[in-house]
Amino acid sequence: CSIDRSKKANYNQIINFAYEVAEKIKESEIIKRKNNYQKSTNLNIKNYLQKKYNLSISLPSRFFITDSTTSCLSLRGDTKLSSQRILVSSFNLGPTIDNIILEQNRVAKNNISSNNEGSYLVVEERTSLYIDTIEESNQKKIIIKGLWKMEGDFMGGSFLTTLIVNAKNKNNTLVSLYLYAPGENKANYLLDLEAILKSLQGVNN
């Protein structure tokens, strides 16, 4: 029995070590992409976000503005096999998870649909959400990761959302990133979205 316990302990140590190494490699790749995207961000997007939302972001050069005439800034970045959408809006509710999802669904419903009439994007409630909070100088990020679906159509994918809570000026901002890449390996695309999310910072605070 003691031998079996020893083997199990060694096995668990190996698994934990492999996990830690994988996380370090992932974090290194995210930081590398974030730094690279600082140089490629569309100037119109950069200037608009700073002026409207006091926010900075680093983006791959493929992203462009699809709509800035409403209360939400809509960005899009496509590849041959995928589509990524980013929605940025002011957030005036209490910073709870329920309120974040409620507002995320409201903004998405008004801005993202498929070719099917009456379709709209919502958070998939049947799957678990990953929730994290990061405290930074003068701001807090509440991060939610999960899956989305298209009501009225057979579409779905992953999302990363962050609520940026500005402790100094109370100008809170909701940023939701959506990935659609049917039948593709999502790892590379999700690393891009992780890098974009990590780059989000308040400015002029």
C-alpha cells in the first residue's frame, strides 16, 4: 500500500509540474503576442477607444471598426477560417456576474446576428463559466470565459469578457470578445483573444 501511495504521489507531482510548465509557456506566448500587437493596432481604433472609453488595447492588424454610431463600439477581425468580434460599451450596473452577463447579452443581441432573420447571440447558459478577478492600479478586471450560441441559428463558439472597473473615476467598461471557427482547432485563435484581453488598460485616469 505504501508503494502504491508513493507512486500516486510521484504521478501527481509529475502532472502538477507539467501543468505549471504548460501554463508558463502559455503565459509567455500571450505576452509575446500582446507586445507584438501594440505595433499593429489600427490607429482609428486606438484613438477612438482612448477618446470614447479612456481605454487602450493591442490588436492584430486584421481588426477594423464595423460600427461606432451606436452606444457600442463593434470591431471585427477575420481570417480565412475564423471570425472574431469585439464589442465595447459603457457599463452602468453594479459589478456583479449576473449583471455582467445580462448586459453582455443585451449588447450582443443588438450588435451580432447571423444571416437568419431574428437571430442574435447570447451566452450559453448550459455550460460552466470561468470567472476570475485581477486587481491592478486604479482598476479591477472581472473576467468571464465561456461559450456563446446563436438563437435562431446553429452557430456557437467561445467568448472572453472583461469588466474594467475604474476605482478612480467610476467609468466602467465592458469588453466582450467572441470567436467563431467551426471545425477548427481553437487554441491559436484563443491565444489571440487572451492577448487582446490582457492588453486592455485604462488611460488618462
